[in-house]
Amino acid sequence: MDIFNANPLLVRQPKRFMVDLSDYEVFDVHGRQIAQVREQGAGGGMQVLRALSRSTSGFERRVHVDDVYGRTRLVIRKHWSWMTASTSVNLPDGRPVGSIEQDLKFFGSQFSLMDPEKRTIGTIEGDFTALDFRIKDHAEHEIARVDRRVPDLGEMFTTADSYALHQRYPSLPQPLGTLVVASAIAIDLVLREGK
């Protein structure tokens, strides 16, 4: 079982205090860890800059999605942003899969799923509370859902968040299928990290 065929896919941040590094663990429905997601390139200088900043939500973040054998399967990079964020998704060899582009919306959250040629192939629509996200294809059919879990009492005072990705179809055409898998991580990188 790997991240591309587990359904649902559970993405969970480890409990952490006063640390501004992106880090996630990915599990299958049986609770087996199938991937580790860790931020790359955030050295000492970046850590000092983040510590001195009131909010680091606009900062660039690059994470590698590694399988249980330590092999990188995806590279997800949230670029520097001000109002809206652009998140690129690449294969380990650098080939682009596509991007997840945040749309400017004052109530709720919305993203466009783009192929490497910047054509829209789907959307992510979040509710007003940013707890429930529907993923649709270019024809407006719901193909997946991402639910952000409310943290338990032990996590209330940490930066931990948890997400569940439920796909409606066992296989989707590429690059849409890979962008859907990357969506739970991208949503957190854009909306929650650094806040």
C-alpha cells in the first residue's frame, strides 16, 4: 500500500511545540504509516527568520513525500506568497506534475488544480470554516473530499492538524490523480502552516 492507492489517506502532523517546520506522517485506513513528509531547505537562517516573524504563512516551504523505504515519491513546494499561494507538485526527478493555485476568495477557500501547461483540470472548494473541502474535476463532478479533523484535547495547544482524503474513484487520469493525493498536504501548507 502506498500514497497513490490508499483510500482513505490519513495525513497527520506530529505534536510539536514552538517549531515552524513542516512535517507530516501519512497512514492508510488500518493505521499503518505509508509515507513521511518532511520540509527540505529550511536551515538555521530560515529558522531564525521564522522565529522573528509574527506570521510565516507567506514563506516558501518545500516538502518531500517519502515512502516507507525512504524513497522520495513527490516534491511539493509552496512558493513565496502574499495574498494567494501557488503550490507546485513535481516528481522526484524534477518533472512537473502540475500545480495547486489558491484563488482569492473572502469566504471559504478555493484552489484550482492545474496541469503542467497551466490548464485548469479541477478545483478544490472549502467551506467557510476550512474544515471540509470538495475536490471536483473540470466537469464539476466531485471526485474526492478532504476533511480537516478537529484536534483532540492533547493537540489543542500544539500546531498539529489532521486530514483525511477520501477518493470517490479508484483511479483518476493523470496528472489529476497525483494532484488529488497532494491536495491534503498542499491545503495545510497554504492555509495552516505558519499561522
